[in-house]
Amino acid sequence: MRSPPVAILIPTRNRWAKTQRFLTTLTQQTYAKVEVIVADSHSTDGTPELIAANFPDVTVIRCSDRAFWAGAMNAAVRTAMT
């Protein structure tokens, strides 16, 4: 039986330490077809840049300051569906 692809969608805003811990934990999973998408809602603490530097396999989407949780998740879902 083939394993279906899975997308893990993570909304964030100015939460580098928490996002880093979560992404570090995800690197230990063994499922073969995982895509990780972080939707950053206008962080000012360098979260998107730090993710790109430390987790190059993670897709980072930059959302507007007004995106909040729902808007960030919608952007992540649209990315996962393409």
C-alpha cells in the first residue's frame, strides 16, 4: 500500500523559539511523504529568515499583518493544494 502525501501546516507570528522546537521535533519523524509549510503572519523577530536558514526543506509563506491565524492557514492550505 502506498503512503499518501501529508502536508503539515503551521501558522506563526513572532514565535521563533516555539516554531524551532516544533520543526526540530518534526525532523525526527519517519513518514516518507511529508511537506511542512509555515505560514508566517508578518513576524518582526526574524522567524521566516531563521526557518529558511535552519530548515531548508520547509516552505515558508509570508502573509500580511492582517492575516492572523485564519488568513495564514488559508494561505498554507492553498499552497498545499497546488
